[in-house]
Amino acid sequence: MKATIYHNPRCSKSRATLALLTEAGADVSIVEYLKTPPTREELAALLTRANLTPRDALRTGEAEAKPLKSADDATILDAMAQHPILIERPIVETAKGVVIARPPERVHEVL
């Protein structure tokens, strides 16, 4: 099975998810999203497939998230596209769907 992981190698949850994908025998494409961020449109499509709102996928602990506390989804999505550190990780996409793998075991939902 093919899988794409939007990955941050400095994140323990992201590394654990990548290990689970590898152990499951998935053909994994790794996107280091801080270096190669998804476009606004790509991010919107991922969130739609995951049945999530931009707020659901927002890393609220980041400094850049504070001004977004009362923002609408379009504004949050714009901010995530401009500042990919705001995107919760890891996101895993397969033919079966998209999940934010927190905890990492959630990846099994799309395998």
C-alpha cells in the first residue's frame, strides 16, 4: 500500500508513525512539510479527506497560533499555508483516507 506522511523528523510522534508505516510494509513517500509545505489547496484537500477543520489541525501551542484564537477556518488555512509549523503532525494519506496520527497508532485506521 502506498502512503504519504507529512513528516517532521524532529518530532517523536512523527518518527513513531513512520516506523509503524515501515513495519506495516507500506510504500512510504516522505514529505518534510516544514521544508516542502503543502499548498493551501493541498492542505484543504487533505483536511477534507480527513473530515477535519483547519482548527482541528492547528498546533495551538505555537506562537504563530495565538492571533488565530478567534479566526475563521479560511484565515487559519491561510496561516497554515504561510507558516507550516502551525500544521499538526504527522498527517498520513493513503487510498483509504487521511489521519493525523496522534497517537501514532491512529495510522492503522488508513492501512
